[in-house]
Amino acid sequence: MMIRQNVELAPYTTFGVPAKARFFAEPESLDELSAILNDPATASVPRLVLGGGSNILFTQDFDGLVIRPRMREIELEDENDEFRFVRVGAGADWSETVADFVARDWPGLENLSLVPGSVGGAAVQNIGAYGLEVAERIVEIQCLDPESGRVVELGVDECDYAYRTSAFKREKKSLIVLSVLFALPKRFEPRVSYKELAAAFGDRQPRSAAEVAEAVIAIRKRKLPDPRELGSAGSFFKNPVVTRVKMNFLLDDDPRLVAYPLAGGRAKLAAGWLIEAVGMKGMREGNAGVYPKNALVLVNCGGATGAEVLALAQKIQSAVKKRFGVQLEPEPVIV
Ligand code: EPU
């Protein structure tokens, strides 16, 4: 049958910590998804949609239905002089999709190369890296509303995108993303002002999306563990946003603080720097650890439980709060 029971979730997450789902299903089409949702056996249990499992930490078993969408089609729906409009199924692998676009010489998403996860997950949490957030390339998101059983299309303006968040994480939480329609600009406009990317090119400008992808991949490999070798969820905390007054106060205290002024009298602080400053880079707590090459990444050193990772995260939060008065907020969904 389509719904399996008592399924171990570790292989479906990049943290690889143990947790079981009471029910688990991998629909490959809208029809299969609808059938799963209409199954009386799971009608009244809690539901959780799992994308690539790269931004989630299970600290306990999930006593409900985990749905892992597997719709993976890529379709060039339309184009004009400026854009290609490409629809991609929510279950497609994000970094494979970007690599596919780069191989076709379709620029637009190359800055987001090698980000783990699924296309649906990318749209829900607005992944961003090296000067690009995915929301900038989204036109529309097709979803299934499980309450009404209807397919709904949301324009990008209805998704309330902001740094690592969207309406899908709040009031539109019950919607299940089916596919994402991207607008990819036909003209290659390299975006390489992010410090490390700029350094990779020096005074030269990249000539293709493939060159940017290659540089991004090299940087990521230096700073982020390969989830197949070392479990993690990438950055464990969001970079905190504070007032500029607070930023200046912290800068007076330590001029090495890494901070980026934002509009509206606010500023974003580098959480990795704050964690390194409290001396926790490389630290280990049981089988959970802080990645020695990047303090923002918590890792499963082998055999860690979600509870161990969470305990380490809480230790970091209190140390940073105590020293800087800044509350770090986890980026992954904690279950
Ligand atoms: N830093 C330290 N010590 C550390 C780590 C970082 O001092 O151990 C400092 C760096 O020296 C740098 C600053 O922090 O000056 C920022 O570091 P980096 O450029 O690596 O970026 P980040 O802010 O740590 C964010 C995203 C990443 C994304 C990169 C590149 C968040 C939470 N993380 O990291 O996204 O790849 O920028 O754009 O916004 C993810 O979300 O999982 C993720 C990997």
C-alpha cells in the first residue's frame, strides 16, 4: 500500500538522527497525494511534509503522517524575450535542479548551487546564499489545500517572503506545495558581490552561470560538511537581526563583530562569529558537535540523537545571550 507504517526517518534527513514516523508516504503525483489524504486510516492524525530533510531536526518520534512529495517534473512552460518560465515539481532535488539549469545554460539560480533539499522546501523556507534568495526567481507556487481538496495557485506576492521565511511557515502552513514556477532571466547577469564570491573572481567577471556555480560549489565545500559524510542541517541558527543602536553598542565592545547594516535602522549580525566569540567553535557534547570549520553548523558526529543536538544548541543560545544579549533563533524546524 502507499502508506507505510513505523518508518525510520534518519535516512530521509541530513542530520541523520533516529526518529520514527507512525505513517509515511511518498506520493509521485497529485492523484497519489489526494488518495493519501483521503485515506481514513490517517485522516485524523497530525501531518508533516518532509522535503529533502535538510532543514529539520527530529528530537522524538512523529506520531502522525509524514508526507514526502516525489513529484519531480521539470517543464519549460513559456518564454518571452526576457525570461524562461520553468515549472518544477516540489519533490525534485534542489541542487540537481540547479545543476540541470546550469548545464542547459539557463542562468538565474546558479548562486544557489549545492544547497541541499527539495524544490518545495526551497520555496517554503526561502533559501538564500551568496547574494540571492530564491523568492527573487519565483513567479507562482501551486499547492494542494488539504482542507478543501483544491489546487490553489499563489502568486509570489501572496507568499510574504522574507529572510528564511514565508507564509508557508505560518498561516499557510497546511498547504502542500506541488510545484514552483520560476522566472529565469535569459540574460546572464552575474551576481558576485558577496565577499567570498567576489574574491574568487578578483577583477574578472564570470562569463557563464557555470563559472559562478563552480565558484559557489568550491566555497560551500570549504565551509559546509557534505551531509553524506557528516550529518547537519547547514546553518543551525539564523543570523539575528538587531537594531543599529544595539549593533553599535556591540561594536564598541568588540570592533571585530561581523555586522551588516539593513534598511530601517536595523542590522544583521553573523551568528557564526558570535558563536566563535564565545569559544564554542569545534566544541563537542556527547555525539553532537559544532563544526570546526564553521561555528554556525551543528553536526551529528555519529550516533547523535536529536535531543543531544538540541541540548548543544540551547547551550550555545544561552552563552551568546549571556555574553552579547542576543537571542539566536534556530533555522531548522524542530520536531
Ligand atoms: N564567521 C565566523 N566564524 C565562523 C563562521 C562564520 O567568524 O565560525 C563569520 C565569517 O567570517 C563571516 C561571517 O561570519 O564574516 C558570515 O559567514 P558566511 O559568509 O559563511 O555566511 P553565514 O552568515 O555564516 C549565511 C547563510 C548560509 C549561506 C551563506 C552564504 C544563514 C543562517 N546562513 O551564512 O546558508 O550559505 O550565508 O550566503 O543565513 C543555511 O541557511 O543553511 C546556509 C548554509
